[in-house]
Amino acid sequence: MAGFLRAFIVFATLCAAGPAFARPALVIDAATGEVLHSHEATRLWYPASITKVMTTYVALSAVRSGRISMDTQLTVTQRALNEPPSKTGMPVGSTLSLEQALRIIMVKSANDTAVTIAEGVGGSVESFVAEMNRTARALGMRDTNYVNPNGLPDSGQITTARDQALLAQAIYRDFPRYTFLFSLDNVKIGGRTFRNHNSLIGRYPGADGLKTGFICDSGFNLVASVQRNGRRLIGVVFGAENTKIREDVMVALIESGFDNSGGLLFRSRKATAESLPSTGQPPFVMRDHVCGPKKQRTAVSGEIASWGLSARQTAIASVADPARQIAASGGGVIGNLLSRGEGDDDSGADNPVRYGAVPMPERNPLRR
């Protein structure tokens, strides 16, 4: 009875007043592509820094083909330095290896470093972006278009939850040797340590990737990978008002997926991510809800129905064994997951630090 009451309270909290519009969510089985939950999965959306997953995929493809290596030295140009935050601010002429650069964009989400990778791998940003789009087509990402390698605002930079799930699936299928890049807890740059914006890493059992993203128009996005007992699920949540809501919704979806009670309609039809039809629905612009006068950053405000979650799916996460919850200060159940601030990815200016060498960070000891 107590568990049911707690689940009801959580569900009521998540259903509190908020913008009533549909936001994309998708959960698939990484091995089969089977859809476990789908809601607006082919609605167009702004990817923000989730773009950097494709940047990494293209760079790793170049390594696989022998064009470059992880030790190849990349040089920072003026164009890279001119990119807005989030950034490292490494001065023009600085060098770093491709592996160092990939670690930085996956953890710090540095926009200048993404440009450095694009120029070093593709010869120019334009050539690299063209390769990103060719790769997207080859992977079946039919509703995605890239304009830049870092996800900074551009009306032409669009994707869908479906397409990003396919990309995440391809990462684990095609580059198992390098999946550690997506589960790093931190990266050290110039004497400073930066934590991964994905707060599930190291704190949510089985979480081992992939990437967060934020611009005002997109809201807070997350593509996550969670592996338990040899089974990997990939989840996509777009358009949350803050990081707390984003991760609460993701936990509810993932727990439901592992419980095998989410998405029963899709499971009975054996739908796969590839089979989801394109709709061409335009993105809902989140700017007023996250950066304007309507922003709500101190309380859970998103309607649970916005991502297609049922009361049962929410209850699964709230009454799950405590060992399967995020061990965050101040709580460990849904609605109380996040202990850090709301700053994320491209959201604001950060002061450049002084850089010499970029030492390799220690791998996350909690990584599963």
C-alpha cells in the first residue's frame, strides 16, 4: 500500500501544471531495434549537443578506415576559437590528440573542440558536415540534417528521436572498442576537472552513455544507454524544461523497458525503430519554457503525458529497488534525482582557463 501511495504521489507531481504539448521519447532494445516505448518519435526536433555523437561517429569511421588514428594531433584554429560556449578556449596553434578531443566533446561538450575535430578529420568544417549527412543517410537517419558539428543553434539542424536512437545503436554495434568515450565521468583540461553533463553516468545502475544536449529552442535533450544482465536499452528524451525532468523521465522509461511492461502495443507488433514512419511534424520551440519568462527551474513542471508515459510506467521507477535508483544526495527516487545545478552543454558562458597539455582523465571507476 505504501508503495502504491508513493507511486501515486510521484505521478501526481510529474503531472503538475506545465506546457501541454507532445514531446519526443523513444526506448529501443539496442540488439534488435525493437521499440519498447514510442511517443512522437519522428517529430522533428533540434538536437543541440547530441550532434556531437555523430561528430564522434564520423571521426571513429575515419580511424577505422585508416585515414587518421586516435593519436593524430589536431591543431586549434581561429575558427574553432571563435565558437561560443560551451568551450575550452584553447588558444590558436594548440594541439591535442583526436582521442583527447573526443573525450572533451563527450564530457565538456566543448563547441570549439568539435570544430577542431571537424577541421582535422574532414579538412574543413563544410566537408566534415557533408560527411555527417552522408553518414546519416547511410544509417537510415532519414529525417536528420546537420549544418554544424557541435549543435549550436541553426534552424536547419534537425533530427528525430528515432534517428538518434539509430545512431546510438550504430555506435555500440560498429565501435565497441571506443564505447568508453560515452561513459566517462569527467575530463581534466588545463588543471580543471569537468564532470559529464549526463548525471546518470556513474550513478544510475548500468548507465554507460551517451550524450546530453541543450539550446533554448530544444530544451534539455538526452540520449542514454543502459546495460543490465547483458541487455542494452537505448532511450531518447527531448524537450525537458530542465535536467531534473529530463532524467526523471528517462529513468521512468528505462525502468519500464527493463520491466517489460512498457510499450506493450509496440512489442506485440514487433515494431523496430527503422520501421517507424516519418511524420514531418515540426518541433515545438521550447525557448519560452526554458529561457524566457515562463521558465520553471525549481520544480518538476512537465506533464508526464508530454512524453507518453503512463501512470504504471512512472510507478515502476518510483517503487523499484533502491539499489536500482540514482544515489543522489537528497534522495534516490524519481522526482528527487538531481543534486547538481541546471547548467548544461551550450547553455551559457564559461570562463576560458589556461591550457598546456590536456592530460588523459582516469576512467570512471563506477562505470559498468
